Amino acid sequence: MATILIVDPDPANRSLLELLVLRLGHRPIGQRELAEGEEPDLLLLEPASEPGLRLAHRLRQRLLRLPILCVSIEPPSEETSSLEAVDYVMKPFRRSTLEQALEHALIQARNANEDRRTASLATSSDEETPMYSASSLRA
């Protein structure tokens, strides 16, 4: 189960996206949960919203590998291209199209999490691995 941050200025669209995310077995969160310190595995973003775009750029600085899936009423722009979204779904969309895009984005999220975990383990194991020499093993 992935934690998916949904950022859409329209409450009806946000509710629809939350329902779809729940139906796929994932946990939707909003900006309130983000402010409380929760870290999403994926950002589902309506980039036509200026506050949403600003939030996405701030998140991208903090969580470099956070996959972003754009779901928008507007076509991709230069501004949205800078987000390097894993996919871009135009509204209105077919449920199956969004489900496929979500699954693709979540594969990216899992890969990013594995990379982070591997890097973290490598760093911590280097710091915690005791150094042995032949003389210390004889003692």
C-alpha cells in the first residue's frame, strides 16, 4: 500500500481521485497530513493550479526522487515539464487510463524507495562496520 498525496484545487476532483486511489488499495492523503509530517510515496497533482505547482516544486527539492503524476485540464507546459512527471493524464480521463498511470508511477516510487533504502544501508553499514586487523583477530 502506497501513500499518495493528492493536490487538486477542485474538491469534487480531489474526492474522485481519493476514491480511485482507495479502490486500488492505496492511502490518499492531503496537504494537512503532509503538514503533519507524513511523507508521500507519490504526488498526484493538478498542475494547472499555481499553489499546487509551488508545492510540487518545494516537495521536489525536499524529496528528490518523489514521483509526480500530473492529472490536468491543461496540456503539459514548460512549467510542468520542469517537474519531470512520470506521466501526464488529461482530464477527462478513463478510469483505466488513470489506473495504469498510477501503477506505472508507483513502480517508479518503489524503485526510488529501494534506491534510498540501499543508499541508507550502505552508508550506515560503512559507519557501523568495525575495522579488524590480523592482530585484533588473534587477541
